[in-house]
Amino acid sequence: MQTARLNPDEERAMAILLLLHSAISEFWVSGFPISDHHTLLFSHVRPAVLYSVTRRTLLPHRLRWPHRLRRPIQHRVALRPLLHRRSHLGRLRAPPVPPPQEKTLRYFPLSAGKKNCYIIPNLPSGRYYIRTFTVYDNYDGKSHSPSFDVSVEGTLVFSWRSPWPEDLARTGAYSDLFAFVSDSEADVCFYSIATDPPVIGSLQLIRVDPASYDAVSIGQNYVLVNYGRFTCGSDQFGPGFSNDTDLFGRSWQNDKDVRSTDDDSTVRSLSTRNTIANTDQSPNYFPMKLYQTATLVDGKGLVYELQVDAKLDYLLWFHFAEIDSNVTKSGQRVFDILINGKNVNRIDIFKEVGNFAAYSWRYTVKNLSSDALSVKLQSVAGAALISGLENYALVPADVATVPEQVVAMRALKDSLRIPDRMGWNGDPCAPTNWDAWEGVTCHLNKNETALVISRIDLGSQGLKGFISDQISLLSNLASLNLSSNSLGGTLPSGLGQKSLNTLDLSDNQFSGSIPQSLATSNLQLVLMNNNLLEGQVPEELYSIGVHGGSIDLYGNKGLCGVPSLPDCPLFWENGGLSKKALAAKRNRYQRQKSLMLLEMESQHAKALTPFTPR
């Protein structure tokens, strides 16, 4: 697989930065003060766009706004100041002085539907670093932290279950991942569990190098979810903790909460101000600060106990730098890496890169039998040393709905005027862990590579729109029920898919003729009664009743041409009389007029004859 690389300018300023935050009083971008009235903001990262989820207007005219963000119905709540805490499973607690996006949250009530999404359009295809900030802080006074799921690009990535740990609910947490966006838009969706309203404080997307984190060998079909990113020998740093950061915007926790030692081992820290080679380079851009500190253990070993989900595989990324000037040759510091007791590698940093140079090594852990992952650095010569450790869950990307069917469903959402309470947002069928859109049934296609729409059941939903022509893209639709609504307009010709076997449009206000395409479908049940349809009924459609099917056209006063309906004076085409039919009608009228005139003249002549009795 060929991978597009970034040029030097792009390497210094990674593409898209999208920050969806709840409240900003003022934000400085490229020298412009940006007030609290923006829908789209421009950032100094090249090329970069900053999105606000609040209802804002555009400023200043010197900036270009390529598109608008589609946003869900949402409610904003101000929060009390947040406290600083550390967290687990890759979740970073909020800093002592919260930035603006940590001062408010958005919640999605059930009236907005069970599924709500942010859809960021017009994105370049590529790999993105995506981070959320989530907090509850008892904003509703119910003392009940909500249960909900979060998906990215149709794949379930985060699950929040009530009750949250008290300090986490109070202070909030950052969660992040790496995912591919291949369809020019990123979907981040929230799904309510039971009746709990999902919440979010901020959402950030940063386009990163497409080859980062071994993407070439891992492929695009995995989402890398952060289960722990640790800096060793220093305080946590990065967004949410300090102004120190890297081009990806990663945050790094201190490792002391997850490390332990053998009984006779001593842990100490080591740091340097020397420049570290091989840092801030493509494709991963690991920051120099990460390698300027280290944790050392004098004794048998240093152990990291990581919490994981045994159902998933994990990508471990180890970071080392020999920053002890007393180590001047290979063999002075050597240690083994053991994963769940299995010796997987022997490390000699100086042998690999010398001193004061960054060295990274990765390992994939598969087939776990428990929710604990043990990483041990066992000394062979000298003290074991580590500068950083990352743990990413390899979450398989879920199957998504066929793109053209997504287009069709979004068009139907608009044309049918689907109410917000039905939650028609994001992918109609994915993630497969969630229910499909309300009233929609999906299944895998024949190759089991994508999801398709097989059934739409929207009877008695108070709909008042019309059927979009895009319904023709639903090539797997077997059943459509739009009965007992107030839908109108003409029936699109694309309604007659070969897959369709059940059609219920009864008790609406559809007008015009029945499209000929319905006659060529495989329909077995057709209910069009009580509408405003007119014109000739296709004979092939009506004949399904003769072949074991059922059809009901009652209540359409303008229909004609089949048994139980009036004869059609002339044949109908495309909702009315064709040009030929209109011409025939004019000719017939002229002939009838001529005959009437002849008859009148004949009667008049008879009245004047001498042989007519008086």
C-alpha cells in the first residue's frame, strides 16, 4: 500500500485542527481576536479550521470559510471550576485552571433522539487524531452520571456507564484515538443508553501523518484507542496539563500510578537539558521533552500494570533515550522486556542509537486471557530505563452502510421531514452495536463487507413531506411502510426497485399517477388506498392480485383502467395525458363536434320538408 507523505512545511504544521468547544469568550488566531460569535474559526495550523458548536456567526472577512459544520440539537450548561486529577484507561483529568472548553458542556436530551452526531464535512482523506473532553459535574442536579456510547466513523470507541467514579464525574476526562477518514467527512456520534442524555465538553480533530503509528502495516481498518500514554520521570504534560505539546497535540500522564517494582528494587528519575536527536520527526513527531526524562529501577525489574479489555489486541509503543552521560558504550545498560511474563525483546539503547538520541520500539499483544496487561523491564546489565510508554487498543473498524444508501437515507430524512426525536443522525446502520435509525432495518450485503437498508417502517409518525427521488439508491429495500401520515407529492419513478416486495403508502395525500416502474418490481403487497392518485393503473401492477399477491387502490377517485375502477377515457402516462393522448382527445372532440353539426343540420332539414306531418 502506497502512503502519501507530507512535505516539510506540512510536517512542521500538520493539517486540520478542528476544535468543537462549548464556550469561548475570546480566542486569538493568527493575530485576530475572535469573539464568541463564530461558527467556523481559522487556526494557525496549516491548513486548519476551528469549529465551534455554539450558535455563532462568521467573523472577520479576511478569513475564508469553506463550509459549515452540521451540528445536532444540543443544550449548553455552565460548569463550576474543575479540579485536577489523574485517571485510568487513557483518560486524562482536567487541569487546575481549566481552558474555556472545560467550563461548559453540551447534553443531548431524549427529545433529540437516542443518537446525535457531529458531522465535519469536506475533510481531506487521511489519518486523524481525535480527542474528546467529557464531564458531568451534576449539571442537572440529579446526581446521576449518564450512560452512553461514543462512536467515530461508525465504530464504537468509548463507553460511559453510570455511576462514574466521583472525581471523574466532577473533574471530567480527556479520551483520544487515531482513526482514518476516507469519505471526506468525520462522524462522531453519541448514543443514549436507556434514557440518559449523553454529554460532551469538547471535540478536537487533528490531521496527522498518514504513516504514523505503523499505519502502513496495521492498515486503515483499525481505530487506535488510547488505553494509556505515559511519560516517565517527569510530570504530565501536553494539552489539559501544560503548554508543552507536540504536533499531534498528545497529552502524557505521569507513570507513577501504574508502575511497581520488585521488593528489592528502587525507582529513581533521571533528567537532562541536552538536545535529544531523532525527535519531532515524521511520521510520529514524538516530542523532545518526552526523551529528556526517564524512570530507572535499580534492582530486578520495573513493572507496569495496564488495564485492558481482553477481547481486543493492543499496540504497545516503548520510548527510550540514553541520557546518562556515564553510559558510553553498548553493554553497559541492557534489559529485557516481558509481556505477561513472556520475554519479547532485549534492549540496549546505546547499541541501537548511541546516547542522547531517541529510540522507539513497538510490540503487538494478542489473545489476552484477562483484563490485565503486565509490562516488565527486567535488568540484565545496569539499571533498566524507560522514557515513555503508550498502549493503544486495536479496535476493528465496524462495517458501515453503503455510501450511496447513506446519501439516500439523508435525502429521505430531509424530504420526509423526520422529527428530531427519531434520531436520524450519522450512519443509518452503524455501529452494529447500536440500533439502526428508528424505523430502519439493516443487514449485511452478500459479501459481508457493508450494511444495506432492507426495511423502512415509518407508519403513523406524523410525517408531512414527500418521497425523495434518491430512494432509487436503496437497491436492497424490500419493504417500505409510510402509511397513515400526511405525505404528498408525486411518487418517484425510482420507487420500483427490483428488491421491493411490500409497499404501504395508504392514508396519505400522494397525487399524480402510479409510476410504471412499480409494474416491473417484485411487489406482493401494495397498499395505496386513500390517496389522491389519478390516471391509469399499470396492468402488470394490478395483476399481482391474480398471482397470489394483494393490492388495494380504494379511495383514489382519479384512478382508472382496471377491474373495479372506471374505464380510462384515454391512456395516461407519467401522471397525466401524453402528447399523443392530448392530440387524440382533440381529434375525437373535433369528430364529435362535426357529427353533432351534421345531426343538427339533418334535423333542421327534416323540419322544413313538405312530407313532414304537422
